[in-house]
Amino acid sequence: MARISLLAVLGLIASAAALDPVEACGNKLFTKDGSQFFIKGVAYQLLPTDPLMDADQCTLDAGLMKDLGANTIRVYHVNASANHDGCMKAFADAGIYVLVDMDTFDTYIEPVELCWNVTQFDKYAQVMDAFQKYDNTLGLFVGNENIAQKKDSPVAPFLKAAARDMKAYRDSKGYRNIPIGYSAADIKELRPMLQDYLTCGGNASESVDFFGINSYSWCDPSTYRDSTYDQLQQYAQKFPVPIFFTETGCIIPGPRQWNDQDAIFSKPMVDDWSGAIVYEWIQEQNNYGIITYGGPPVSEVTQYDGAVADGYFRKGTPTPRNPDFDNLKSKWAGIHPQGVRRADYDPRGVSTRPCPSSTSGGWWEVDGNVKLPTMGGFRAGTTVTAVPSGNPEPSLASGSFTEIQNPTETAKARDRNAAAADRKLATIGACVVAPVLALAIFL
């Protein structure tokens, strides 16, 4: 009897420590008790392949993140076959949710090799299968900054097709309604076409469940207007799905004061935005980290050996890098958005925008509510100029690429643990060799 009682007590403790799933409703996120959920998050990618395999390391990091005031992390790449139980529990115990990208280095939807095929689908599904069981899985991404240059916009229908098929797979498997979305580079020439396109058309099964934006336009000292946050707010007003910053934290000139957080979590933005993820947890070559794991950079060590990669320690006791860490901790400690209760919220107040028309200059080429690619559809070696009806038609890529508004930040975003270069090398040609099949069922 004593043994049974002890197990019962332990069960209650575990239940109390567990996090309830967060759900999307209209353009808000809500917890089970009906409170609106706002993201205070940190980008977390210690290693190129998967930072969620070392439970001891996750426990150390989760403890300091809790002290920081974070309630969410974003992970860019995972190994679907690895065991993530220890790390996911460590973060859940610290009150932290996890956002996970489903793409891998060889399944990223590249503008240079437009395709969405069974190989990609299967890899995405494996990630979903691995993380759907955790209540603190907050959401899944079908892509990150796939559109980063001029002439990249034809990839948008393929991203939307990926969201459609992954949502269908989620529902066919009987998984909970985990939101599936996209994380976009903040490119002024694409405001607001991309976010509107990914949610337009009137068919919820083909729309993303949330939209994230990686924006570094607020560089302290700045203002709501000078940073163009006023424009971001204009485009986010009454957006049909939750929208939040999936990366933020300009380091120029430094140190970071994080004053953009005041704007994001106060009116008018707090009425439409669901929070922000700051970039990033670990200090590496791009100098965005808010913690380190020990000594100075080790320049002669370039390969991961269990502790060091690209000259930086990747495990150990996390040590705050100040003043950035303490500044963020103080900032978040003074921010307590109340939001709206779910019982008092009417999701009919949001508005789905018309599908945008193509624009001159080559930045947005998708014209209206185009027919989405089917599983296995691809256009190797071409860009696609979409048309209002029928299948997308290929046209030869032409013209020079134009960098987005902040090349320094673009280089940062493309240099996460040297992952981008590996991803591109692995992806080129993948669409040519991948099986081109139509998927009728997902079971």
C-alpha cells in the first residue's frame, strides 16, 4: 500500500509539472485554462543536427532559461530518429515550449530546385511523428527564410503545398491540432504579400496555422516608427492566424537594450502579435549569443568533437554574456501582457486578405490564388511564374539577385552553425533523384 501511495504522489507531481498544450484560435494562442499565451522565446541550436538529444545539457540550459524568463525555444534542425524524451521533459519542467523546424539539410525547399516530393514529405512526417507526443511542442515549421532574395518568391506555392499536406497528415493520424507554420525573412519588398499569400484563398486546409517573421530592423536606439515596426503592425492588424517574431535582436551598435520587446508586448502590437523569439542562445561566430559555455574561442578546432564546434564550446554550464543577458532578463521581468480570455474572444473579428497579385520588379511573382503543386511536383532548374488557374508554368530564371534590406543580418541568418552551406549542397539535385510520386493517402 505504501508503494502504491508513493507512486500516486509521484504521478501527481509529474502531472503538476507537465505543460498543457497551447492551441491556436483565430490570431491568438491560448492555454488550456483559456489564458492568452505570449511567446518569450530564444533560438536554440547548439549543434547543426539536433540540440535536443543531451538531457543533461538541456537541463542545465532550461534552468538558466527559466531564470531569464523564457517560455519558448525555437530549434532549427532535429534528428527524428533520436530520443528527445529527456530534453523535452527538461524544458517542460522549466515551463518552456518548443517550436521545431521539420526540414532537414536534404529536404529544405530551395528556390533553385523547386519541388515538394515524397522524400521531403516523409522526412517532415518523421519529425512530426517524433514530436507530436509532447504536450510542450508548440508548433512546427515547414520552412525558414526559403524566400530570401529577389526571384525567390515562386517557392511560395511549394511552401503552401507542404503546409497543406502536413496538416492533412497530422489530421489523418489523429494527432492533436499542432499548429504548422512558416518563418519568413523580413524583406520590405515582400511586405505583406508573402504573409497574405500563405493565408489567402478561403481554404483553411491550405493555409499556414501561424506566420513568423525574422526581423532585425529595430537596432537600439530606435523607435516604433524608425524601426518600421509601425508598418509591421499595420500588416499584422487582424491577421487571420497568430503572427509573431521568430527571430529578433539586432546587435548593431550594441549592447542590446531589447527595447523592441516593449513595443511588441504593448499596444497596439500586443493586440495582434503573439510575442517574440530572440536570436540566439549560444555565442558563436556571428556574435549574437546571450550565453557561453566556457573559455575563449578555440580557432584551431573546426569540427565537432563532443564539446567544440567551429571554435566554440557547445556544452557545459551556461554562463550569461552581459550586459545582453541581464538586459533581456530585466526587460522580460517587467513585461506582463494580459491579452484576452478565450471565452471573451471572437475569432470572427480577424480578416483573411485577398491573394496578392504579382508586383513589378521581380520580388513577388505569384499572381493570385494559384493552383498548388501536388505531391511530387517540381520544376528543376527553373523558377515558376504562377498563374491564377491551372498548374504553375515554368519560365527560365533570369536577372541578377538583389540582396534583402540588411545583408549583415542575412549573413547571420544563413550561418547557423555552418548549417546553411551544408543544406544547400545536400539539396541541389535532390529533386532530380527523388521519386516523383503522387501521395493519395497518408497512412
